[in-house]
Amino acid sequence: MIPGPITAIPRRIMVMGPPGSGKSTLARQIGTALALPVWHGDALFHGPGWVPRQREDFIADMTALAARAEWVIDGNYSSAHYGTAIRDRLARAERIIWLDLPRHVTIPRILRRIARHHGRIRPDSAPGCPERLDLAFLHYCWRWRSRVQPSILRVLATVEERVLCYDRSPALAQLLADLRTSPHRLRHGPG
């Protein structure tokens, strides 16, 4: 729990939301604007060929990152299977940005991302993981709001005093101003 209002920009920031919500892009923008190191959950989770890394290795890496003094970390990884990975980040994060964008926004973004980067490795992907059309992933994205989001919202409710929620992509200047405030009850910032 953070005592009193925050007047300085936080130095440990999580960016969460559905696939295609712009987590990685926003994390990079925040990192550049605030001179913070940026870590992408997907790049830590996958090994070459999109093979998930060993659970223990992934959790150890996330725990080590969360222990650092400064960071921006994007990605969710909130399931019971990876519970420790999010618990450590939540305990240390000074702010959690929740991008609550609707499916009619995220799915087209995912399809554009696949088309734009197909066969190449994106900056937020692990080495050896070129962008590809993956029907199982698209199915996961389609069902994300009903299958994954409820458990994330339960986790975020435990730290709601540090959560900034956006239902559309926030402008960076507005987001940086919002980071100085003390959010309350998963409040929605202006988009």
C-alpha cells in the first residue's frame, strides 16, 4: 500500500491488457519518456519457435526484474500457473496501467500486426519467434475478455489504489500526467 498521494512520477510501472491493446508500444513510449528500462513479458515467456520457457525460469526472471529499482514491464501472465510472476510485480509496482480496450479494437490491431511483421521478429518478441498467423492464438484473443480478463480484474482489485484504467489508447502526455495522481477504484483516465 502506498501512503498518501504521489507527487513524483513512479519508477516501477506495469502495463496490462488484452492482446492487441498496445501494451508493448505504450511500455516502450513510457520507458523512453521516463528513461526507464522496459521488459516485455512475451519476450521473457517464449523461447525460440514460440515454445514456452520452463515455468520456474520465467518466474525467476520476472521476480528478479520486479526486485529492481526501476522498470516498465508489459504483459499479464496472471494465471494460477504463473501466479508468483504477477504477485511479485504487483507488490513492487507503483502504478499499474490497465488497457481495457474492446475486441473491435484489439482484433483488427492483431491482424494488422501479423500482416506488418509476418515472418520477422518484433522488438517485443523473443529471439527466434517470428510473427505468424496462428489460429489458436486468434481464438484465444477472441475469447480473452470472457476467459482471461475476469481473473485479471480480481487480481487488480487487490491493488486498485494504484491502477489507472483506460478504455481507449491514452495519449502519452495525458498518461504521464495521470501517473502523478493517486488513482482510486480502477478509475478510467481520459483516452
